[in-house]
Amino acid sequence: MRSLILTALCLLVLPASAQPATLTFAIDMTEASQAGWFDPATEQVGVRGEGGPLAWDRSAMADDPDGDGIFTVTLPVEVIADSLVVAYKFHASGDGNEPNGGWESGRNRTVTLRPGGAVTITRRFDEPLPYLAPTFTGTIEAIEDVPSQHLDHTRDVFVYLPPGYGGDLDQRYPVLYLHDGQLVFDGSERDEWGFDEAAEALIDAGEIEPVIIVGVANTSARMEEYTPTRQIWDYRLTRTGEPPAEAAGLARFTGRYQIDTDPEAGLVVAEHEDGLRGQLPYDTTWTGFEPVDPLVFDVPSVGITMQFETDSTGRIIGIQATRPPSGGRGLDYGRFLVEELKPAIDAQYRTDPSRASLGGASLGGLITLSLGLAYPEVFGGLLVVAPSVWWDREVLLEQVQALDAPTDQRIWLSMGVEESEGMRQGARKLGVLLRTEGWEDDSDFVYVENAGGHNEASWSQIVPDMLRFLYGVQP
């Protein structure tokens, strides 16, 4: 079992030399076409995911040159060390009538690549996954449809009780509250964190004290509830000056663009699916166009509108990008946790009400630190995993900078080495800022760069270290 030396500022996994492999997806869209929601003549399908060249916010587009209904795409993948696990789903884009927003249903699929290998995945779109039984370990109680006066949705809550909980009736236990609670203990729908397995093993081995762990399930309003501010998208890009950092990815959210390059003429021609067409200088990078092969942008339908300003020659000289505001219910979610859920858990279980901690990943990491700093008297420990520091122009950094003094809290901050450069940079800036603001003692703050990417399979590998950080027993 791997252990973490908490006195180190950064545990950095250095990659070995990458070796090429190929990954081919053959997506059978014949049933989708017969069902009437996918038109192969006008609509597209591709692959999104985590690992290698895949990303969750844009598709590696597949094509069907022979018209047999099987769309294929082959991707080169760099494999570091012995293997690389790629998580993926197929995603279809059309006129808005796609089931599930174009996504396949169920948990993420995974495929393992070896150095120099070639793997082909052939199956139909949304092919049912095999049934997996729940993977709970130890004693876990489910509380279904928990309501809130502060939020619009009910949610399930899962409570892990440590070994020996039924024994000494006078013993009180610290409590760890975790966001995205349906993935904390159960891997039947997709990869899980495995907090139950890790806690059972560490408690039995005497490495950590017994702890109650509460998984608070997310809802369809996850983005709204896990964000502290309302994010306003409104950007003006011109040929002069530097654009906002967020502008680099705007175009990929705007629909489909066919990109043609003409280096000799010094132009890039961008043609939108709705007929909008403009010319850009060939060396332009600030526009947000990031061509991939094939040179088609397929983007989630999240409502961004791009308005192009051109000169008399048709060359684009400015872009106005707007999107409906989103997010901002984080404080309401915090009131649910602090005013409703925690009192109910303290009343029903033998908790130590003064020893609560909070944790989560991605947007869950963002809201963990934001709410933790808002309620320092409630949450004494914070597990901030792969936080979305980018949210609302890095408003989280402003919240940290506004502190008059460091709080009396212990903070774990981590980021995967296979995350995007932007995610890694955000976490590093946050780590430096926390040190600057006064979290100087290594026993109270640790920053870790762990192996893996933005997924539960990677995060599960650091669960034992996080539990030791918060609840470790000195030998």
C-alpha cells in the first residue's frame, strides 16, 4: 500500500518516455438512424473522454465514407509507462432531438492501451452496459430523497458507519461529508472513489481512527449547486490587445465549424454550420479555434452565441461571445449542508458535532474550499481534489485573498499529472496562494500532484492518503 509523506510540498510523478499506440472506434449508428433522431447525412457522432487526445468538452469526430452506418475514427495515443486507461463515451450532435443531450447513458466506458498496441472498439451507440451489482463494503445506510428548504431538488444520502460502531455507545465519531455521493462508495454505475473499502482497511489496520463518511449525491442541478458565484459569459475579442484567458476555448462551445487552412494565402476560413463564414489570419491564435483532425468542431449545446465583425474584405476583426449566466447556488447548497443535513446526521448518529470535514473533486473541489472557508467553524478539514479554479475568472483565488488570516483548518489540495495544463496551473496558483495566506505548516496543508487524470479511478488511488491526512493515528 502506497503511503504519502505529508511533509513534502509536492509529490510529482515524472512520466517515462511516451510510446505510440492507436485507438480506433467504430460506432454503429444504424439503430439511431432507424429511430429517427440521427440523420447520417447532416448530423455527426464522435468520441469524448479522458486520456490521450480525448477531452470531455469536444469530440474526436468519426466519419462514414462508405455510408454503411458505421462511423469510425482512429486516434494516435501516447502511452506512458506500462499502460494507459482511457475513459470515453460516444456523443452525437444534431438538431437538438438527441436522447440524453447526445450522450450515451450509463457509466463511462474504459479501455486499456499498451505501448505500441492497437485497439479497436466496435459497438452500437448506447449499447447497454452489463449489470453490475452495488459495490458497498462495510455498513452503509441509504437515506433516499432528502429534501431542502434552500434547494430545488431532493437527493439521496449514503452514510458509512465504521467497524465497531455498534459497540461502545458513548463513543463519538468525526464525520467526513463528500459531494457527488453516489460515486463515493458504489461502482455499479461508473468508477467509484472507494472510500468504504479504504476506510475499512485503514481502520482495521489501526492506521486511522474510526470515522463516519457521508456521501451527498449530486442532482441535475450539480453545476448550479457546486458553484459559489453566477458566471457571466460576455467576451469581446479584437485584433489588438490580449483576450481574456477564458476566450481560448469559447469557439468550441458554439456549434460546428468546418476549418479550411490556406497557408500560402495566409488565411484560415471558418464556416459555421448555420452558414456563417469568415476569414482569419493564418497565424491567429486568439480566436479560440483549435483545429483537430478531422478539422470539424463539435461542441456541447450550452448556448454560447458568437457574433463576428468583419471588414470590407470579409476578414474577421472582432468577435463578441455571449452565453446565458450559469451557476451560483453554492451558498444555498452550503445552507442545506450546514443548517439541514449536518444537524440531521448529528441527531441520528453518534457523531462528534465539532469534528466535521468536507471534500469533493472538480466542481466539488471548488465548492469544498469555497464553503469550507465560509464555514471554518463547521468544517475543520477540507479535501480539495482537482478543483475547478477556472470558474468565474478564478473567483476562488479572490476568496482566498480576501481572508484576514488563515483559518484553523487542515487543507488537502491535489491535482493529477494527466489533467489539462490549465487545470494544473490553477491548482498550483491556489497552492502558492494558500501558502502565502498563512498555511505554512505541512501538517495543516499539503499539495500533491498525483498520478492520473480527471476521473474517479485516478482519485481512488489517493483516498487512503487523504484519510491518513485527516484521521491518521500516530504509531
